[in-house]
Amino acid sequence: MSQTITVKNVARGTVDLEGGRILAPGESGEAPDNDRTRAQIASELLVEMPATNAGDAS
């Protein structure tokens, strides 16, 4: 199983993730943790979101 990270699209338009998934502006989702995703984060198209655990109480 490959590693993924949670990201949020902060661009004004859609962002294509590797594997064919598209994130709409403001949408969050899982993206492969690879060079392409890291480049999109560095280009300020995506921001990495903190991991969440379903068992955490808020």
C-alpha cells in the first residue's frame, strides 16, 4: 500500500492529483505522498492538512 497525505486545494481552480482524482477549490482529500504532490504543495496549489484519527475526542 502506498503512502498518502491529506491535502486541501487552495487554488482558484481544480487540481489534478496523480491517479486521476480531481480536487475542486476548497475540497480536501487523500493524495499520494510523492514528488508531484509535494511540488503542488510547494507551488501553493495544495496545503497539507494534519492527519486525523477517528478515535480522537474533541
